[in-house]
Amino acid sequence: MIEEAFEAIGYRFKDDQVLGEAMTHASSAGHRLESNERLEFLGDAILGYVVSEYLFEAFPDWLEGDLTKIKSAVVSRRACAAVTKKLGLINLLSLGKGMSNRPSVPASVQAAVLESVIAAIYLDGGMRPAKRFILKHMKPLIEVAAASSHQENFKSVLQQFAQRNLPCNPSYILLDEKGPDHSKAFEVCVEIDGRRFSSAWANSKKEAEQNAALIALQELEVASQDEDGHVTLADELNGKTAKPRKKKKKAKKKSASKAKSKSKGA
């Protein structure tokens, strides 16, 4: 079992005892202190810290609410259980008769195994190997969660882009509303630094603002949408800047012609 666990985890323990404890469920332990419950407690904290630190550094322009949303998805019971299943760790877990006779192991038990292994790696080798293990298996989940997050909150994406590249933050203008009170439709557009983008209609102001934000992102050439409605962000907002407005180019030509006329007069 020890060799199989080493291979599945990708880390060779110096102390086999801590690994054995991580792979022991309370149902098969002589005492609960000999099970993985305490390791689960520690591993949960380490997992949360490593994921939070990674999100903080990887998404410097994301708001706290967006980071929390991604973290919650990544460190959830379902996500941890999925990683445990993928690594095959549940097959190495020591279970009592009551648990081993069940048709499937509960997700909470599977998630606890991953957290216990994280704590075991930390206690055996320190934070560096624990962090390496966590990010190896959690970064793909973070990428998926981040991608789905921007699909749901285009206002946040536009806010981040504006803060980095534009003179001021976007504002949302209600242009029109139609229909009875119980079934109204709202038309909203985005305005940034005096520039109004194409408007969007929806059955709620919130939805209309999200749709208007997406339109603004498309017109700024920061986002594109395919036929299936999937939205892709250009370079995921990394270093992309908005194209200058035509109005500014005209102003430059006008000032150049003035300078030319002045030189003729001289």
C-alpha cells in the first residue's frame, strides 16, 4: 500500500507513519486520534492558504468577491473528492466494515483524504512539496473556475479592463424601459469617458447591464463571442490596451493644419 500511495501522490515520505495516518478513516481506527481527522483539519487550512495566495498573485486586478468565488469552487468538497478519485487514493483508504460495505464512499470522506494527504506532505517535507502537490492538481480547476467566472460577470471584467487601460470607470445608463410593471424590459448602454457603446435589452436592469458590458468589451476588441455564445477574452486582459478613438486622430490633423497655416503667414 505504501508504494502504491507514493506513486499516486508523487511524493516519497520519509515517515511512513504519517502517510498511514492520512490513509486511515475513523471507522477503521482503534481511536479517532489515530485516524486522519486531525490531518484533515490541518490540510483544509493549508489548501485554503495555498489557493488563496495563488489567486492573489495570478489575478492582480480581480476583486475580492471574484477571488472568493473561484476559491470556493476550487476547495469545495466536490472538487477535492474529484482529485482524490482521479489519483485513485480512495482505493488505498483504510475503511471499517460499515463504510467498506457501502456501494460508494461519500464525497465528504473522499475530500477528507486529499486534505489529509496535503497535511501529511506538509508535516513530512514542509510547505514547498505541499504547495507543489496542491498547485499541480488545483491549477487546472482554478483555470476552469476563472473562465466560467468571467462568463457570468462581464461588468467585473469591464471594470478591471477600464481600471488598467482607460481614463475612467464605466457607467451604466438606462436609456429606455417598456412593458407592464410585472414584465418590464430595460435598455442599457455603457459610457466610458464620454463614449457610449451599443445598448442591450433585457428583462431586468442587472441582466441588461451585463449584456451591455459584454457589448462594450466586444467593441473595445477585448472579447469575442462565437455562434454558441461562448465568450473568449483577448489575452485574458493581459497587457491589452484599447484602440484610440477616431475623434482623437481628427483632432491631431486639425492641429497640424493650423500649424501649417501659421508657418505660411510668417
